[in-house]
Amino acid sequence: MTTPNDAQSYQPQRDRIFADLSTLVSFNSPHSTPELADQHEAACAWTVNALKERGLDVTRHATVDDADTIIATKAPANGAPTVLLYAHYDVVPANNPEAWTNNPFELTEREGRWYGRGAADCKGNLAMHLEALRLIEEHGGTDLGLRVVVEGSEELGGEDGLGKLIEEKPELFAADAILIADSGNVAAGVPTVTTSLRGGAQINVTVETLRGPVHSGSFGGGAPDAAHALVAIANSLFDEHGRTTIDGVDTTAKWDGDPYDREAFRADATVLEGVQLLGTVDDEPADLVWARPSVTMIGFTSTPVAEAMNAVNPRAEAQFNLRVPAGQNAAEIADKMVEHIKAHTPWGAKVSVEVSGVNEPFATDPEAPAVATLGQCLKEAYGADELAVIGSGGSIPLTITLQEQFPDAEIALFGVEEPLCGIHGVDESVDPAEIERIAAAEAAFLQRYSK
């Protein structure tokens, strides 16, 4: 077996990456849209064939949410460990294609970037895996055992699909190292590994104060308004600097990894000129989004403005998204938030609180052998002296399921996504150089780790 000295020795081919990704993007494959089931199936079938062409044994496994998970395998040789590679072939809906500069299902190059739904999340990562597998074939193969897992319903959360499949048939997923390509770099050209993810929950709050709407001229100022009560509850969850505060919960932790530059954060979050970031000068963006719990009101319902009338609102409802960092228990924090909401409900208003979608946070050790080896390969592929080690405010419930099932397995998160990709939005894109470099790094890892 021929093994190059460093990741830069691997030379990905952009034309075949473009061909793979172009085909994948052509499938309008959200799992959440029944009328597009044929497109979802076509994306699955194409991926099965692409993995078979790489010489892997490929099987499809039905999940309880009717989205097949693809598992492609190769047995280890000479006592080598087994590595699991993960990506997903479903996408979020493109919504209104007319809002896109080009057809979202036709991979289009503009100013050095490739545009299309799923170009980054996560079909770009799938194309990266395929190129890495080609590269190791061209360099003599690997003794590693391989398990390539491609999910079909990640954008729905995955807990009811792949998560249950892992719990029911863990032998299909057993590995010594797990590389989850569903993340990315802090910026294009900056090699990065993600070492923590926030968990969280959905908190639905309903407030009622009156049997029905009453005239605001006759009763406003005396009758308790449900919308006002709910706004007061929401306000109690933040201090004067906009920092999340939940009674009995530590919301002051500091991030101990690489920082998140303030100006970069402003740009990535598209903060309008003149609008301040939350927190004080002592609160870094990384503290707020990677190290502390946060609450976001993601939905609010009372009387729509278009239907507004001179009446006191009898009922109001809000949906809060709770995020919980590694080191804290999401279920416990959710319970604390429920207690907080009830304690801060004004005027004896009737309040009901429902908690759903609880998922625990995740953390991995960047110094663990597999993670460190991947980090070194990423630095080599980028010709960089440093590796960015970051957290993520988002959640990938799969990580916790795998960690619980395989506590001795090392798990690394990385990928082709970076802030300019605009995942889930209009004109999603990917920098093809990111796919090339990360494919080269993954190929180098798959040979180096076998030793």
C-alpha cells in the first residue's frame, strides 16, 4: 500500500466532484415533502450506486420515518480499526425557487462558488466522501474497515429514523472512530474541527387572561392583556444586556477554545449596522453561542396585525427554542425554564407550558488520537500551521446517540460548510476548494489512521 507523506499529496479532481454534486443537487429531495418522494428515492438510489462503484458492500435500511438509511461497508484488514463516515442526502425545501438567482436544482458556478440546494448541506459533504474514497483507491487503498452511513431524514431531526435504527441494530454502526461531515470551517481556507454542540428543547407557552376579547376603550388599562403577560414572561428570560437568564441556571460560562471574532460574528449573523451585539464588552460571542444556555422566541401568536381591532387580547402563545451547552443537562435546564416561566407569569394569568424535542449537548476531546490525526491531516491539506477548534450553537442529535451506543469511539465533526454557504437559505453555495481540501484530508486520514 502506497501512503503519501502528507494530505497535500492527494490531488482531488474538480471535474468529477462537480459531476457528482451536480447530479446530487438535481434531486429535489427533502424528506418532509410527500409529493417529492420520487426525488428523495432517486437521490437515495443514485447514492447507493455511487458507493457500489467505490467497491463497497451497500445495503438500504428502512427507518420508522420511511426514509432509508444507506450503509456501505468494507471489512478491516490486518487488524486495522474501523471508521464510520457520515453524511445525509435529504435537504431542506428550496421554498420559492423564483427567489433564487438560478434554478436551485441545477448546480451553477458564479464567481468561484457552486450554487444549489444542498451544495453545502449536506450533498457537498457526500460528494467530499466520494472523492476521498476515490483518492484512497488511487493511492493503494486502506486496511481500515469502513462504514459509510448516509441518512435520508436528517433535516427532520433524525431521532425517529436513524436514531432508532442505531438503537435497534447497533452492530451496523460499530466503529472505532466516527467522522461526521455535517459541519464546517470558521471561514473558507481555515481548517476547523468542531468539538461541542449545544443540545436543547422546544418550549411552548400559552397564556390566557380573559374568556374572550373585550373592548380596549372600555377595559384597556384594567383588564389583563394576555399578549402583554407573555411579553413580560419573555422579558424575564433576559437581562438588560440581552443575555439569557433562567432562575437556578448558570448562564455565565466562558468558552475555552478558539474565539469567535466579533466582526466576523456580526457579518456571519448579518447584524444590521448600528445594532449592538448582545452582552457586554466582557462577553465574547463564543461565550454566548457555544458555552452558555440561550433562549430564542422563534414564534409568537396573538391577534395578527392585519386583523387588529380595539380589543384586549384574551390569549397569546409563543414558541421558545432553548439551547444548552456541553456540560449541562438539557432536560434539567428545560425543567428549570418551565419553573422560571411559571414563577414569572404576572397577574395570576393562566399559563400552560409544554416541553418537546429535548436533546442533550455533545462534546468530544480534540486531543483524542483519531480527532488529533484528522486535525493534522486538515492542517496539511490547507497548508496551515494552526487548526481552529470551535463549538457550535446548533444540535446534531445523532452525535449523542452514537456516543451513548459506542462510548469508546472517538467522534469528530468537520465538513465543507462555512459561513458564506448560507445553508437552508436562498442561493445556498459551496466553495469547491473546500470540498477538494477536505477530501484530501479525509483520504490522508483513512490511510494514516489504519497504521
